[in-house]
Amino acid sequence: MKICIIVDDYLPHSIKVTAKMMHELAVEFKAKGHAVTVITPGSDISNSYEMYELDGIQVFKFRSGKIKNTGKIKRAVNESLLSFHAWRILKKVFIANPQDLIVYFSPSIFWGELVRKLKKLWNAPSYMILRDFFPQWVIDSGILSKNSPVTKYFQYFEQLSYQAANVIGIQSPANINQFKKFNGSKYQVDLLYNWAAATPVLSQGMPYRKKYNLEEKIVFFYGGNIGHAQDMRNITILANNLLPFKEVHFILVGAGDEVEFVRQTIQIESLGNMTLFDPLPQEEFKALLSEFDVGLFCLHKDHTSHNFPGKVLGYMVQSLPILGCVNPGNDLKEVVEKANAGFVTISGDHEAFKENAIKFLDSNLRKQLGANANKLLHKLFSVETVANQIVSYFVK
């Protein structure tokens, strides 16, 4: 089968979890005998498009305005044009390279028109991997009003994206219920968990611990988006609450619209137990992660969708125990705690978050929960399972 993957971010230059996940999926499709082509935008190229190969995957990157780590208005305009630019620039490529299946990732919500055209051109079905309910989460967070013209604009393209899918893969049972609450039963949905390739990176001599004087520390590691959707106050307050525990240190790696808030909080509150890093290339990121002790995540308490952050799977790959906080009702709390892989509290419950963090000062408990986290990865979140699941809908 020829499979076309459409995603707004891809390796090797991205540091985002989405890019890593989608490349792992592409490689798994290839390992199963499928030919894979990836379509992705790039603001860093001078030609209208460039083609390259990565681990046997053919990638077409078309020129686009910047959509990552930029202002909200600029991002919205550039994302709105994704389908237009992809079709305009790559139309001849599409005609010359018919595909049997289209797999597209959301966010972005703006792929619907491109997918619709490709389905007609190739007479091919499509599978949408839906990870975020946008614009719903920004409505929940109070960033946009439910009835504003901007919200209606985004909702229009959201529905176009759904309408282009034969099947929509949603990442948790609670999210499926939430999706049906807003959309009824007019779309075919599938429970599709997040995934990761289960190959850990082996640490070589602890160079990062030595470089940053962390050799005697218990390091809580956060890697990924540092933005409003995460509400990083949960972690900065936790770091403040743990200042008396001199053996604890926090490492944060990533980019997003709350980076400056975190940086200022470290200075204003004298959080000597927290270090903030700029985004790192994937290989360096994984090497850094391999040296540390506890994987951290947080989600804004006002979310009504129930995300399974991809970063959590990266922690599971490295057999790190998990410490996090989620919005009320999020399935992830039950999944992690039922597997005895970590502790998850409700965002904003800072005392419970602190008490759970203190439990991880016990090295034996960290080792036990970390091993359970890795078992959970293999049981529910393997890339092989996901690849088989997607293809099964379209193989007679």
C-alpha cells in the first residue's frame, strides 16, 4: 500500500513530539512493507519545495509561513493557508504519485481542503489522527469567546477537517465521549492511543549530570511545549514548594508562550532548583532524558478534552516513573495509576502535587514505578499496534 502522511511538523529539524511520533509511525508503516510519503510545510526553505529521504521515508516539504513559535495572529494566518500552499506547490507531484491511503494529523485543523482534493484525485480513503479539540480548548481556557467571529472561523475549518476523514482516531475514551457531545454520531471514530517506538537511549557516562552539577540530585524532567495549554504554574509552584529538599532539581526543555513566564519566575522567586533549556535536537533531547529520574507533565485544569501528552510516552520508553497533573476527568490519571506507573493529581491541587513528588525521593519506588511505566508502554502505546490499527480499516 502507498501511504501519504500529512502533518504540520516533521523531522529531522523539529524538536516537537508530534514530529517524532509521526516519523516513528512512518518508519513502522515502511517496516510492514508499505511505501510512505510525507507532506509537511517548512518556513526554512528557499525553493517552493524540497524533497529528501529520512530512514527510507520520502518527504516533500513545501514552502509556508512560520506556524511554530510565532505570534498567534501570524500563526493563524499561515496555518489557514496550509492546504492552499500545499496544493498549489505540489499539485504536479500529487498527480504523478497516486497514493492508496491518506493519514493526516490534527492539529493543524487546516488540512481538510487538501485532503478532500487528494481523496478525489487518488480515489483514496483517509484516516485523521485527532489529538486536540481546537478551538474548544482555547474556549475552555478563556482565550476566545464561544461566539466570537474568530471562534466561528476556526470551527468552520475544524468541521472541514472532520468531514474529509473516513475514520477519526481519538486518543482516549473520555475524548471520544467529548467529541460525540459536540458532534453527535455523524463521524466514524476510533480509539487510537498515542504511541512511541519502544527503544530506549542508553546513557553514556552521565555527561549532562556532570556538566550541570546534578550528580547527587534527583532530577524531575519536563520536555515539550511550555505553553498556556500546560499551565506551567503547576510546575513552578511545585519547584517552590520543594526548595527545602536540596536533593531535588527540575530540568525543563522546550518552547512555547509561557517560556518567558517560567524564566521570570525562576528569577523572581529565586528557584535555584530549576533550570530552563531552549529546545534541543531529538537525539540530544533523548540523551538528556536518559540521565534523569522522574518524568513530569501538566495540563491546564480548564480543559474539557482529555489529552495524553506525547511526552509521557517518551518517559515510558526510558522507564521513568511519571508525575503529573491533569484536568478533571482525564483518563490518563486512571491509566497511569492503575498500572502503578506514577502519580497524577488534578491541576491546581498544589499540596497533593507536592506530596506525590516527595514520594519519588525513594529510589526503590522510582525504579519500581519506572519499570511499570515501560510495561504500560508495551501494552497500550506501541507504534506497531497503532500502525496495524490504522491500516486494518482499509485492507480488505
